[in-house]
Amino acid sequence: MRKFILFITLICTQGSTLFSQQVFSLEKAVEYAVRHSPTLEMNELDKVDAEAQIKERLAIGMPKLNGKLGYTYNIDIPSQPVPDFITPALYGVLFQEGLVEPFDLGEPETFPLGFGLKHTVEAGLNLQTLLFDGSFLYSMKAAREYRNYVDKQGQQTKYEIKSNVVKAYLPVLVAEKNKEILDKNILNLENSLRETKIIYENGFAEKLDVDRLELSLENLKTERKKIDQIVLVTLNALKYQMGYPVNKEIDVQDDFDSLVVGLIAEKVDLEKEENLSKRPEIAIIEEGNVLSEINVKAIKAGYYPSLSGFAAHQQTLYRDKLFDAQESDWIPATFVGLNLNVPIFDGFDKKAKLQRALVTQRKNQIQLEEFKRGVQLQVVNAKINFSNTQQTALNAKKTYELSQRIYDTTKIKYREGVGSSVEVMQAEREMYTAQSNYINALYSLLVAKTDLEIALGN
């Protein structure tokens, strides 16, 4: 019973491992990479930051209302030393009434005179708003354009992720195709070995023929083991580009033959001028030019006056006894006003900034022109390369088909006793070489097609 439970547990474990392995088509692999890309996640955070920057810039021009409540307790009421003005005034009154004789009062003495009461309470509202500022308007426009710039960066990142996944997916398909061909060659060679052993046992072949076939079979099996390692390496590279956990199993779904079908016969117009607007890099550079133009206009707007307004209302209470105040004891103060800021001389600060902004603008324009020229060259070269690899693949296919026919013919001649095993071995090696060259040519054709689509922005 214990052995049975152990057996069931082992089967379930192997089954869960088997079913946990995910199989991806090329399209699904690209979708997974886009969803799990940390670079795209960073771009999404940049979008959130760009939205916050728009709100931050908008807040500069929005009205701002502040409330104020203040309380002061004067432990020692502030006082100011003042000359004795009471005694001269009193003497003057008495003298006019004839109540005192004239006499010299001498230098007046000073005494401290306190200003204020023990308790002071202030409550008020202060409103400020920007009425006109050209720089503010352009800064708002720049913030919105920056949001578009970040969005286009995200599109370029997706474009690069898709390109990288496609280029990592193709080597896996090639390795799987080579594994399939090697399995087929091993099966054919095992059949040939069995036939040759029978012929040898009947005395119509030499032991050397059997040994040669056994050596070839061992060589193929060694190559087959190497292919298994290559498949693992290419799958790990694909996992990395997809953002897939390296410690989890993965397999590919697409078929190598289905991807290359029709590529050899596909027509490419080398003279056609392609539309380069699909390239996301161009959109980013153009957006950078827009930001440069807005920056120039914003700096120029700094030469114009700006206007802001303000309003305030305040209530103040002065009391010796704080809690016996009446509503009529509050002293109101209300005022409104305008501030006009007129730039006159800033030490040539804006002039220097404007000069730098114009330089940046021109550099961006040159960068866009040069990039378009580079893309045009990339497209032309990609077309030529694709056309050349088409011809190479077509020649490799013809060579492979010819080597297959030669190999089949030499095997028939050997069975009928009119050919030698050396001819068969030589034809076999030539066929394996032609097979390898053909698969490599098809892979190069796939890569060339991918490079062409990347150059066109597809």
C-alpha cells in the first residue's frame, strides 16, 4: 500500500510539472513580454508623473486662498520712551487761566509709554491669483506635450520589446528544427545499419561497412545531445527577453516551416520609397522638436509683464481681558490690489537661455534629418539583404534536394551491389552538410525578414 501511494505521488508530481510548463506562440510570447516588462512599468510610472506635472503647473495659475489666525499675549507691553508732554500742556492751561506765575520748566523729562493691550487676536483671509503670465501659458503647454512625449517613449519601448522577443524566439525554432532533422537522420541511419548488418551476415558486405555506419550513428547521437543543450540555452535567452522566470519550464508552439513558407518567393521592391512614419523613434524626435519650440516661446514670453491680483480681509481684537470681548470690539481691515511685474534688466539671463534653447532646437532638427537618412539607408540595406538571403536560401534548397537524390541513388546502387559503401558515406556527409546549410539559410532569411520589418517600423 505504501509503495502504491508513493507511486501515485510520483505520478502526480510529474504530472503537475508537465502541466505547469507553458507553451507560447510567437504572438503570445510578445504579449507576455509587453505585460511583464519592467521598462514598460517604469514608463507607466513616468506617465503618472507627467500627469502630476500638469497639475503642478496648473496650480501655479490657480487662485490661492489662505486663512490666518494669530494670538499674542503681551507679558510686558512694548513701550517707547517719550518726552514729558503732559506737564507743559498742563502748565499752559493753568497759565492761560492765570492760576500760576510764569516760570522755566527746564528740559522735559522722558517716561515710558506703552502701546497695546495684553491680548491681541488676528483672524483673516488672503486671496492671491495670477491674472496673466505668458511663461505660465507656455509651461502648461510644455507639460501636456511632455505627457505625449512619455507616451511615445512607451510605444518605442513596446516596439523594441517585440523586436527582441522575435529575435530570441527564432533561434529556438531553428534548434527545434535541427533536432527534428537529426531525429529523422538517426532513424534512417539505424534502418540502414540494420540492413547492412543483414547484408554483412549474408556475406555480401564487409565488417568495415557496418563499422562506418555505427560510427556515423554515434556522431549523429552526439550532435543530437548538443542540440538539446542548444535548445535549453535558446529557451533561457527567450525567457530573459520575455521577462519570464528562468527557473520555470517553457516551450514554443510555432512551427519553423510555417514561418518560412512563402518567404523565398516573396517579392521585394528595391526601388520603392517606403513611408517611415511607423518608426516610433521619429515620433519621439519630432515630439522633442515640439518641446524645444515651446521652450523658445516660453523664454521669449518672459520679456513681457506679468499681472497678479490679491485680496485680503482681516479682523483684529485688542483686549486686556480676553474673554469679555464684544462683537463690536473687532477691528476690520479689507483691501484688494494688483501687482504688475515689468522685467527691465535681468543681467542678460533670458538672452543666454534663449540662445541655448535655439541651439537645442536646431540640434534636434539636425538629429531628425540625420535619423531619417539613417532609416532610409537601413531600409535599403535590409531590402538588399533580404533579397540576397532569398537567393541563398533558394540555392541551398536546390543543393539539399540534389544531395538527397544523390544519397538515395547511392544507397540503391549499394543494395544492388553496383556501388561501394564509401560512396554512400560520402553522399551521406554531403547530404548532412546540405541539410545544415539549408536550415541556416532559412534562419538567415527569417532574420533578414525580421530586420526588414523592424526597419519599416512594422
